[in-house]
Amino acid sequence: MADGNQIPARALRAEVITGLEEAIGKLEAGAGAGLAVDLGGGRIARADSPRGEEGLLQRLRGHRMLLALASGTADLSRLKTMPGDVQVAPAVREILDAAARKA
């Protein structure tokens, strides 16, 4: 029941939502403080991880690449297969050999 005491209302801070490409541009220019980035589907990304703005930039670049891969518009021309045998570090080769023996 109401006893006459009122809780003071606080105004919510209006947050400006930025698009993916614009946000990447701002972060690359060093002007990404306080960004809220619309990832679509009601998802918002912010620089709230321990890596801050650099972490947000990497997440946004990764998100952009995943969107391009999903839509089939990714430029994969830079990714060329290497001729010959795949070079694997000795420790990795040991793990792969052990897994093959176990199977």
C-alpha cells in the first residue's frame, strides 16, 4: 500500500544508437567514446568489456565479416591456399598424431 512516500524519478540518459559502419569509422578515428552500436535484431554493442574501445572495434569488425560471409559478399580473394604441405608447429603435430593413433 502506498504510504505517501515518493521515489524521486531520474531521467534516463538518451543514448544515440550508431550503425555498424559509422561506428567502425569512429572507432578507427579514435572518436568512439560512449558508442552504442546497433547490430540488428535488437542487439546493441558497447565498449563495456575490459578491452574497452579496442575490444569493441575488433568485435564490430568480426561482426561485419560474419555478415559478409553469411550474405555471400565477403571478399575471400586474399585468402589463397598454400601450395604443398601445410606447415604445422611441432607441438600441434604431436597432438594431431596422438589423436590419430587414439582414433
